Amino acid sequence: MRLRDLLSYEKITLQCHDNPDADALGAAFGLYLYFKSKNADVNIIYGGRNEIQKSNLKLLVEKFRIPVIFCAERDLHFKGLLITVDCQDGEGNVTHFDSDIRGIIDHHQSDFTHNGNKELIDIRPELGSCSTLVWDLLNQEGFDANENIKLSTCLYYGLMTDTGNFVEARHPLDRDMMESLKYDKAFVNQLINSNISLKELEVAGIALIRHVYNRDNRFAMIHAKPCDPNILGLIADFLLQVDVVDTCVVFNETLDGYKLSTRSCIREARADELIEYLTKDIGDGGGHLDKAGGFISKHKYEKLYRDMDIDSYVGMRMNKYFSSYDIVDTADFDINKEGFEKYARRSVTMGMVDLSMIWENGTPVTVRTRAGDVNTRIDGNSFVILDSSGKAYSINREKFLKSYRILNSTYKNDTDYIPTIRNRMTGEMRGLEKFIKPCRSMQQSIVLAKQLDRTVKLFTRWDENGYSIGNKGDYLVARIEDTTDISIVSTGVFKKNYEKI
């Protein structure tokens, strides 16, 4: 979808979901300002039983004069194009209004089949907020959000609130927006400190009293009353401070599902991995190693677990999680006893970037790919290798020239995100597409490998506190010249790049 293509409609209505949150308001405000700048006839509306009541949202609307209109009547028809923003028609929290033609701009996983014009639908469930999606659409049109402090602040706050203070900002576009927006810090702090009402304070207190504790696996869980998602995180943060609690999950029911927040303070259990396990096949989630959040679709849950209440489900999945993996720590792992076999690595095409071509020596930078970030400092010999899965690796010039040759062709990026590089001193961000050159390994390396028959968490000597996940079917791969240097390679990548000797 391109926003410029929507300017042909005589009238545009932007509909937020009922009781809109900061993300819906920020995303709609961004679209409104773009269409207004093109002299379009545009409005922002929402329906439902009640007008906006949260104090921080009322403050946001009033201070920035967001022209959002509450439509108490349901029997309304809107001429021209109606776009549901941060929501989709047919969901439980969206009032249906008739319109000539409909569009969707949303970041939630769709449970519906939309048979309308695909040019009017942009749904990206991989993003942490609808504000991110709108920011990307605005950038495509050369519409700089930083030229309007109200807009940049709304988008920033929308992402912050929808990702639990950025805990679930897992997509690189989320992080790109977060790092590039110039927002009103004082006003954001004011909004944060207007976030909890006395009633929500009572909800948090009652929830903590009603916790459930599992002694065997040292986790706690709480089913809270309906409240703002940020309150779940607040409860989880407090719960984790209990001396016998290593991990916890706090959840509550929404109109269309269940919102969850997880925490962990032990190296063997990442919070983001735990939330993915809890929402597998029935929702989505993400975050960081110590904090994460997610959502379970009520529609999907009832299809698979109709006869199980949500408390029983969460308890069951938590216990299954802790029995679902083995630990491999290279500090005391004897590869000779584990049935590893010899494989040769095929010569494959990858991408390379000479960082000295971008900024001067001494510049601290972050290379961002779909598979994660790499932090390094440019020193004149700094290269980065991009593999077929999108991962990035630092390598010095001497080792690169000994091991790889540059190809006379064009590098192809197979992921949904074009890698970027960010100057950590200035905040400047550049796309890497024009700097990436294809390369190929000149040497055939021999490794020792073993296919996994169950999930493994690998702790290496390079990172004793963090682990890599290997799923059933993936491979443990060790360098033959140093068998303590072990990594995990996914099934698809391994079969593509290695052959048995």
C-alpha cells in the first residue's frame, strides 16, 4: 500500500478501535496529518459504549489537539474510503460502520479472510505497533515525522505503550523508529506518570494477593482483572522480586483474547522464549531475555482448548516449558561421547560490507538485520558478513580476504527487512543495500555435527549467561580444530550449506 494512492478518494475516514489506546491514536494522527497536508477531506473516528476515559489518553488528545470524534450511534454510513487503523472490521472491539469502500492498516494477526482490494490492506503482525507501520508508510512518502514534534511524540508513545515500554519491540523497524524519533521527553514522562488510576492500583494489589506459586519449577502466575497492559508489567516486575520466584507470568482477559506479561531472572529461561511458548499456535509474543509480553487470540484458543480454562492452560504450559529442553554447556560438554559426525561446508553466497566505506574510523555503529543487531566500532579493518538467514557477523579485513572472494553480481536480501547501520554517536541511520556486495567462501571447512532429537539450550564459552536455542531437527555444529566452539544451525540452513563426508 502507498498512501499517495489513497488520495484519489474524495473523502477518507480513519476509524480507531473502540476505546482507542495510544497506539491507535498515534497511528491515526500520523495518517490524518499526511492526508491533511495533501488537502484531503479526512476525519478520525471511533465507536463503542464510552468515550476515552484514561487520564493519560485524554491528556494526549487535549494537548496535541488530536481531532478524534466519538460516534455513539451505530447506524452510520461514511462516504468514500473508511480505513480501520490498529484494528479490523469484525473484531469484538470494533464497531461496524457502513462505508462505500474499506481499507485496513493494522499490526494485529488477522483471524479473518479479507476479500477486498489488496491495495487497500496493509497488515503486518510482525510489528510491535501500528504506529511503526504508519511511520514506515510516511517515510515511503518522504513525510518526516520529526518535523512535527506532536506527531513524533505520538508515534513514540504509541510504540512504547503497545510494547510494554519497548520490551516487545522485536522487529528492526520498531527499533529503527524508536531510535530515530525526536520526541517531547518531558511530555512523555508526564504521560507515564498519569498512567495508573487508583482503581488500577487496587487491581494490582488484589492480583498480587491471589498469586499461584509452583515450588518445583519456581514460577508464579497471576490472573488479574481487566486493566491496562502496562499494569500487567508492573505486577510482573513486583512479583519477580520475591526471593523464591525465578520466572512469572501475569495475564488478563480482553474483549478478543488474553494479554500476557512474562519475567525471568535466571539464565536458563528467557522471558521472550517463554512468551512464545505460551502463545504458540494461538497468538504471538516477543520481547527480551528478562521481560516479554504477548497476546492469545480467544478465537484461536477456543478452537484448540475449548474444554480448558485459561488458568489451567497457563499452568500446564508453564510446567511443560520447563520439561521441554536439555541444557548443553560447552564448559563441561564432551563432544566425543555425543555421536557427532563429519560434514563439509559447501561454498555459499553471502553478503559483505566494508564498514570503512560508510563512516570514519572510531565510529561506534550498530548493524541491524532481521535476525538481530551487531554492535562494533569501525577501525579501517571492519567487515560484516550477512548469511542467508539474515544474521550478521563481524570479521576483520585480513581474515575476510583469506577466506572469501567478492563476486561480480548483485546481493539479494531474502528477508522482509533491508539491513541498516546506525551511527551510535550521532543517531544517523543509513540503509545498507548500496554497500552490500556478494561474496563466497574460498575454502571448504570440515565440521563435526549432530542432529537434535529435542530442544536444546546451548551455553557457549563466548557467552556464559546467554543461550542459543536449537529445536528438534536442528544441528549442533563444532569446529573440528576446536571442539569447544559449538553453535546451532537450523535444519534448512544446515542442509543447504553442509554435506556429510
